[in-house]
Amino acid sequence: MVIIGSHGTGQAMQKFSDLGEKQRDLRLDLFRGLANWLIFLGHVPDSLLTWFTSRNYGFSDGADLFVFISGYTATLVYSRMMIKRGFVVGATRLWKRAWQLYVAQMLLFLFYTATIHYVAHQWDLGHLMDQFNVAGLMDDPVDTLVQAMTLRFKPLNLDVLPLYIVLMSAFPFALWLLLRWPDMTMLGSVALYFVARRFQWNLTSYPRGYWYFDPFTWQLLFMLGGWLALSGGRRLQRIASSPIAMIGSVTFVVFALLVTLSDSLPALQPLVPIELRVLFVPNEKTYLAPYRVVHLLALLVLAVNLVPRNWPALTWPLLRPLIKCGQQSLEVFCVGIFLSFVAHLVLITTSDGVIVELIVGTCGILIMVAVAYYRSWSKEIDRPASGDGSIRPGCRTCGRTACP
């Protein structure tokens, strides 16, 4: 085993050496696939489809879940590599993945903006240029493209991948610390979260404003996923499965449901005093309000207890499309973002009736599922064959069925 650092540090890292050896946890794929579906439905503007997302029924939404699971899976994959082959190998593989994410962002940006520009001018729908924040391409195309390459310029709905890129780019150093001092590193992440919220640290956007997802605060969910993947999850398992944790989680989830729905349904407002509702509505997303984190943790407690690792339903054909979308997360995510604009275009040019919206949403999800199955099949074909001519399982980087 190749481990960098002192003998004492090597012993401290030895306890993580079995990471990734166990069978892949299909719950991660299930919930990441669900996050991709929720992000697609939630990005169709002014649509009934948003009522099928979690953001209308609680404080956290698909983006919170996506970032958390991304941190969890990245830790499972790359910590094993960093332990066995050293920091340099682990870090370069993480940066390679960050580069793949960057290329995906640039390709998505190209197709996304080009489609919006073409549709807006070909069909005389000029308001789409302003609605999706791409008008700058007409006013100053060269500078806008340069700013897009530096991730400062982002059209509407293209905010998640830049956050993911920044977090993955910085994660080699965070993972190095997590493997040595997991609890202290997690405390440092919590401290950074509160300091960033207090002073509103954020990255600037172009031509004005700041990032919609502040990396200094949203790193908390990414790091929380990593910490739980290493050792925090095992140590907290007894607490999470206790009756007190279950009752507290159910109570907070129901409370979040009432508060969130009371903003849209006047009949529920008497149940939530205005003095209490203004503390949670509007929901603060940019700097990741603490109640979003608590809500996600409450959902995680319920998920861990209600959906065990060996849950028989994970092998049901009905859930296979959702799991497959989680295993091919990057491709499905990018396609989902593009389809959210296509869905909006169909609704504003045809009909925004309930039936049409349901058909459009269903078609979008079916396309995402088809992309997931195609990418899975394509990767199987591209993998090198073993000596007996069979296809070797796992990806070339980490040996798993899918990369984070």
C-alpha cells in the first residue's frame, strides 16, 4: 500500500483502507437519479411540474441532495485511490474529473445558448434572451464567452455544474485532511460555512452580482457527505436509528411541509403564524440557510431507516430507470438541463394545460432514462475485454459501475 505522510499518519489512514471494497450501494444511485429528475422538473419555469419536486414540500430540494451525494460518492471512490496510490495519483484523478465536468459545462453552455438564441430570433421570442440571461451574448459576445469560460457568466439554470467544478477542484486537499483528521476537518468546514454566511463571502458573476450557489457555504453539504462516507456515518448510525432521531426528523419534515405549503396555500396560513413564516419564507438558497441543512439531515435519517442497504425494492424493475439515471449522473444531468428549456419552449408555443405539462414532463424523463441506458451500454462496449474475451466490469478510473 502506498501512503504518504509519517508512520503515524499512515496508521491513521489504515482504518479507511477497505473503502470501496464492498458492493456498490444502490441507494446512492437511486437518490442521485431522483435528484436529477427533480432538478429537471424544477427548472421548467412557470409550470405545474414544479409541484412534483421537493422544493414545494420542504426547505431543501434536489440541488442539496445532488451536492451531498456527490461529496459522498467522490469520497468513496477517490479516498481509496489516494490511500493505495498516494496523494498525487488521487489528486490528479480528482482534477481529471473536475476537467471532465468543466468540458461538460462548456458543451452544455454552447448548445444551451445557441438553441436559445436561435429559437428567440427564428420564432420572434426575444424575451427568452432576457429570461434565460443570454442577452449579453448579443451585446458583447467575445467578453461574455471569456467570462463563461471562467465560470463567471452563467445563463439561467446553469449554476449547479460550476459549483460542482469548484468543489471537486478543491477536494484533493480537503480529502487529504479528511483521511487524517476527519472530525477536525469537518469542524473546519462548519466554521467556514458560518463565517461565509456571516460575511457573505461569495464569487462574483458577470456582468454583475454573485454566484447563485455560494461555494463557501455549499461546501458544507459536499464535505458532510465525505465525512459520513469515511467514518461519521458508522459512528452516528446508532443515533440516527434511535426513536428520538426518528421522531425529531418526522417532526421537522412535517413542520417544513406546513411552512412551505402555507406560502402557496392560504388555507394553511392560520397554522403557521406570520412571525414564524417570515423566518423561513422566502427560502434562502444562495448562502444555504441552516434550516435547509437540517431538513436534508432529517430526510437522510428517514431514508437510512426506511430504505436499508438491502432493501428488496432496489432490485425491482420499476426502480431500475431511476437507479440507472443515478449511475450515469453527469450525462443525465446535462440532458435534463437542456430539456428543461425545450419543455418550456413547448409549453409557451403550444399549450400550458395540465395534460400537456404532464406529457412534456413525462417525455423529458423518458429521454433522460434513454440517455442513461445508452451511456451505460456504450461504456460496457468501450471497456477492455479480459483474457477470456468477456467485458471487465467497472470504469477504468475506479473500477466501479459509475464514477461520481
